[in-house]
Amino acid sequence: MKKARKSTGPTALEGPIRPFLQPLAIALVCVVFIVLVLIMGWMDLRNLDKTLSGYMEVKGLGIIKNARHVAEDYLQKLTRVQQTGFDAVTSDPLAQDAFSLRESLIMELVAFIQEIDLDLEANRINYEQIRSLCKKEKLWLIAFLDDRGRGTFRGRPVPEELLSLAGPVIRGYQEIRVNLFSRSEVKDGLGFIALRRKSGNGTILLALADEGFQYWSVKVSIQKAIEEMIQDPDATYFVVTDERNQILGQVGKSLKDQKESPQIVALSEGTGGVITRKIVLGDKNLLEIAVPIRLGSGVNGMARLSLTIDRVDRILKKESGRIFVSTAFLVVIAILSMWFLYRNQKRYLNKMQEMERQLHQAERLSAMGRLAAGVAHEIRNPLNAISMASQRLERNNIDRLTAVMRDEIRRLNRIIEDFIGFAKTRKMEFSHHNIMDLLQELVLLTEEELESKGVMIKIHSNDFPLMISMDFDKLKQAILNIFRNAMESISNEGSIDISAEPKGKNWISIKISDTGSGITPEEIEKIFNPDYTTKDKGLGLGLTLAHEIIKGHGGDIQVRSQPGQGTTFEILLPKDTKTGVSNQ
């Protein structure tokens, strides 16, 4: 009996080479590369954002630091003016430099007095609120006096020295009199401003002690300092508050003054109590820097500087666009690379298939050359028998000799058909069929022969169809050859089992098991060769042809056998074979 050589099993049956395997691998690599580029670009953007934000933070801290130094310088000058008593511009450089500061302090206090006067005339403030305001703004005294110097409102008793010094204003001879820096004439060293009211009826008298003078000197120093430092085009507001959250100086509208509610998108705290916030206010992106400051001998506060970061956002958008363009360029390069790779691989696979076909043809021609000697030997014996029988026809036994001649002629025809069947081209023509229909037809074809040999056959059918794409006639011929080898292996009575079932997701398994004589492992390894046979007569090409046909269907044959214990053939076929392999 002849059986196919061992196969490595379903793992070896992956079918034709997959032309998309390498392009898909390259595509995966390209995707990973693009993702890495995007991640690196995103990290670059974050680093750039941190760098630019850090630059803006350092810039803001520098502005605040410079403002604090300038404010301290202004405060020292005002304090010196108070201590030395310079009340006019002289040739002294210190007095000349402090003149503008002195005027700013006076104007700030005058504006404060006039605002209170207007609020009082408009009934927006009452005397009790004025008393609270006096305490809040560290004023020693606010008094409203009539033309005779009598008080309509006094926070406290007015010293006679103040009334005397403010007399010209009270009696209407002057509009204003200021004595903030030369205060030796007043008890307790008080400075004052006397101002005629807007209505002309009465006078407002404001007095400052040392604490109040220091407080207002700080306010004026800070206001002038931040007005100078806010000249940067990126600065939007600069506010300094004291420990009571009272404004000491302000340029621009702070967040509290805005009509729209700000949205805080990021918040971070640095060393030294520095707080940095990214804020979205309308269509503006702001960076607010809050820094604790200390001025003078005991004024603690908080400086808040806001810088617009629109330029930073423009740079980030520009870099984002650059990364997008770079990524798009990489995607285009990746697609073109995949296309060129697929094109070259397809050309390479076509050449490989052509070379495989030519190699297979060469192998078949070589096998045919080896078979030619066997064919000649096989033909010689029946020809000799026919020759001898024809010579004896002249003498006797015509009927018996005629039967011998017919048998030998059929033997010759069988040998020639096997040889031609192996040599000719077998092109597959595929269509979908149920494998169970093919097996049932094979059983009907061999049923009579099996009964005559006393061989029982069992077929295990499935309730559901096992549809595959096949060349029905070629596959029937292949399985019939395996089936006949199984019958020939049974010398006396025996049985053959046939079954078909799915195997895994992609395969159909057809098993043909017999109780015949079996075969050794050494024979299994050689039995697939076309020039090897265990038969006494004939070429023994049945299983070789079966293996060729099954291979053309993208399948394979496995065999398990032990001498004296029978043999099992397992035919593995793919569930869907859309392209057949033409074997030359």
C-alpha cells in the first residue's frame, strides 16, 4: 500500500505567501513612528510652553522687583524730606529730586479730600462712614469747619495751632494751605492740608501724624513706581495691596474690576510665596504673577502683575502647525513607502511563483525521466506475454489466450494512463461544493467492490454542510486514490472509517482510517516520491497524484500508521480556496 509522507500539520498549511504581510508590518512601524513623532512634538510643545511661560514669569518678577526698588527709593526720599523739613525747591539736589514726589503726595491727599466732599454733598457718604474712612486711611483728623472755624463735623478736637495756621483758608482768604513737611509749628508734629469746599461754604481740614504720613508716602511711592514700570507692552495691570487687602497702588483694571468672570486654567506656587496663574479673560490669555513685598519699616503687601501671553500662544500655534505639517509629511512618506514596498513585493512574489512553477516543472520532468525506464520495463512484460500468446494462438487454447491478451492490454492501458495523468497539466477549476456530497458519491462508487472483498465501510456525516471551494472532479480523484490504497491494504476482512469535520477556524479535516497492514515510518518518508512504489505491478502514482491535487487546493496530507495496526490519512483543506495553484 502506498501512503503520503508526513506533514508538519496545520501550522504548515498557511496557504500561499501573503503579499500584504510586509507592507502591514511596515505600516505598523510607520504608525508607531508617527505616534512617537506626535508624542515628541507634544512634549516639545509642552517644554516650549514651560520655557516661554518661565520667561514671562521671570520677566514679570523682574518688573515687580524693579518696581519695589524704585518705590523704596521714592519712600526714602519722602522720608528724608519729612525729616529735614524741606518745604520748597532749593539748590539742594535731594529737595529738587523730591519735589515731584512731594507734589504727588499733596495732589493725592487733595484728590482724596475733594472726593469725600463730593460724596458728602451727594449724600453718598455720612459722617459715621467718614469716621471709619479716617481710621482706614490712617488719618489723624478730618474736620468740616464753617467760616468761623466751628466744626460741623470733627473726628476729634482740632488743636488751636491747626486752627490758627488754617485761618486764612477758613476765613476765605486762600483756597488751600499745605503744611505737611515743615511741621515744627504744630503740636505733636502734625502735618495738615486746609482746603475750601467746592460749594465755597466752609473748609475741610485734614491732619496727618507720622504713621499716616508714612502710609500715604508708601502709597504715593508705589503708585509712581508702578506707573513707570507698567510701560512694558505685555503688561495689562499692576496692583499692590497691603496686608488688609487695601489697594496701595494700581494701574489698569484688575480682575476684580472686570465685568467678565475670569477662568483660571493653571495654577502653580513657587518659592518665596510666588503664585503664578494662567487666566482666560474673554479673548485674552493672561499670566498673573503674585509676589509678597515689604516696603518701609512695616508695610507688608502683595504685588499682582498681569502679562498678556498672546505672543506665547502665537508661537505655540506656529509650532503646532509645524508639527502638523511634519506629521502629514511623514504620513505621506509612509504611504508612498508602503505603496512602493507592496509594488516591489508583488513583483518579487510573481517572480518567485514563476520560479516555483518552473522548478516544479523541472522536478516533474526529472521524475518523468526516471519513470520512463520503469514504463519501458512495465510495458515489456505484457508485450512479451501478448507475443507469446499470439504465437500459441496458432496451436490451441484460443479462448484462454484471448482473455490473457485482453488483461495484458488493459494493464498496458492502465500504465499509460497513469503516466499521462502524471505528465499532463492539471489546471484547477474551483466552485463551492459540500464535501459530504463528494464522500457519499465515493462510497457509492466503491460499495460493490468493498462488499466483494468483505470490507465494511462507515461514514460519519454532519448535520450541517461543510462548504469549500474545490475542483470537484480532481478532488474526487485524489480522495478515491487514497480510498483505493486503504482497500488494497486490507488483505482479508476489515473496515474503513470516513469522517469530515471542521478543524480550527480555517480548516476542514477529512479522515480515512483502515484496519490494514500499516506502514513503517521509513516508508512514509519515501513513499511520496513519484518513482517509489510498494506495488508489484503498475507505476504506483495514485497517492502522488492525490497529494499534487490536494496541494493545488492549498491543503496537505497527514498520515499516522504502525505496521499491523492500520493507517489513518488526514486530508486538511482550507475552508475557502479562492485561487487554485496550477501544477505543470
